[in-house]
Amino acid sequence: MCRDKRVSIFIAYITLLSFVSKGIHASEPEFGSTRVVFQTNYGDIEFGFYPSVAPKTVEHIFKLVRLGGYNTNHFFRVDKGFVAQVADVAGGRSAPMNEEQRAVAEKNVVGEFSEVKHVRGILSMGRHADPDSGSSSFSMLLGDAPHLDGTYAIFGKVTKGDETLRKLEQLPTRREGIFVMPTERITIHSTYYYDTKMETCEDERSSLKRRLSAASVEIEKQRMKCFP
């Protein structure tokens, strides 16, 4: 009887560990190595991508970043404790777009819904009623929003700049229908990106050693050729 009880407790424990493990995996996906920085008139916001969660969304947004699509765009919505939402690139920029920027900005992305939870800092695609209507507008979560889970595509998370988001939350707002909007323009003046894998001294040293080694081989070849 005691043995059966111990077996039951052990099975229950393993089951609990399994659920906890799944929960952690669902809420904390692995970042890719790319980081993007939005430079606003209230400070910088840096974020990373979840390519294993929403690969098509990540590819689309990052392409827009590389093209400079978000430069001069703005946050059209700031709802304290809920979201700070970036406007659609096609209509939110103050600078004109070139043909390539417009072509990418007007594309829709298939809805890549996941088990990742909407908590503060999460990046979540904006869309209309059609689940596959996301294009370039997305939200940075300012609090937990479980009612969005599984229905809006999460593709990344803020890694630095929460103090900037808190500044945005303190700005005066006005309500227009369902949207709470800042009374002044919050401009994304410029953007840039970098790869965390290339930022370490060890990587730089390894790269330098490879280049020096290759150069040494080439020099030796030329020496042997010219001075046998």
C-alpha cells in the first residue's frame, strides 16, 4: 500500500514537472542574436526577436528595419498598463517611402499564434479582424494581457529601455474610440540593429586571428613565388 502511494506521488511529481517545464518554455522562448534599437524623442528602446516562435513575422519586421522603414514613424497609441503601439509604416512615417519600403510595408503576414504569454515587454503584431492581416504595426506590452494570448502573434520582447516605456506611460493622452492616444507625437527618429554574436571580444579576437592567419599564408606564397 505504501509502495503504491509512493509510486502515485512520484508520477504526480513528474507530471507537475512536465507542466512547469512546458510553461517555462512557452513563456520564455529563446532569443535570436539580432537586436534592434528604436531611438525616440523620449529615449531608446531595444528589442530582440523570437525566430523559433514566429519566423515569418520576424523576417518581415526585420526586413522593414533593415530598409529603414520605421525611421520617422511613431507610436500612435499609448494605453498605460496595456500597450504602446507603433503605427503602420505606410501611414505613420513623416518621411516619404521609396518603392521597396512601400512594397514590404504593405505586405500581410500570416498569423503565427503561439502559447507564449502576453506580459510586459512582449512584442505583439497588430491586425484587423482577419488573423492574417498583420503588416507593420505592432505593440510593446506595458502589462499583462492574457485576453490577447493565442490570438495575436508574439514575435519578440523588449531587452532594454523599459525606463523609456515608463516615460511614455506618463504622457498625457486622449481617447478616440477604443484607442488611448498620446496628445503629442512620439517619434521614432531612427533605428539600427546589431548582432550580439559579433559583439564579444572573443569573437573579434577569433576573427582577427583567422584574418592574420590567412594573410600569413598568402604572404608566404608570394615570398616563395618571388624569392625561391
